[in-house]
Amino acid sequence: MEKRKPIKIKLISATTHSELFSGENGTAMFLNEFKRLLFKCPGCGEVASIPISMEGSGKDWKWDGNKESPTLNPSIHSVGCCGWHGWLRGGIFSE
Ligand SMILES: [Zn+2]
């Protein structure tokens, strides 16, 4: 499958929910005091939400604590929509 272009994350504030839904792919916001990341799938724009923590419990994604250019581990697989599978590293979604 052809790889899509990397997309820079566009973080918005948690008070502007509607902006997320109208935003472009890669628009994202932290929720629940940085326990969750809501983002628009880099592949198709579907809104997805994943649990995160700085410890990385194994049931969530380990977040490096960077609020502007976050890195998450492990990779993200958008199973509920287009199947995009890639990484968020240094604020860039890339396959
Ligand atoms: Zn998708």
C-alpha cells in the first residue's frame, strides 16, 4: 500500500471541541488532564480517542510528556476506520 504523507499534529485546546470535528486530519486535543488523546485519523479524519500515560501501563500509550510535539508508543492502528497504521513521534503522524 502506498504510504501517506506525514502529517504534523495540530493541537487545539480542550474548550473548542467543535474545532476538532471541523479540523483537518491530524487535529488533536488532550482530554482528562492528559490521560487521553483525541485526534482525527491521519488517514481519513475519523475522530479517534486513545488512553495515554507517562508511565505506559501496557493498556495505554506511553506519552513523553510533550504537550506541543508529543511522542507516543507503541504505534497507532486505526482499526475502526481506514486502517491507518503509523506512529506519532515528535508531533508528526507518519506511516
Ligand atoms: Zn482512518
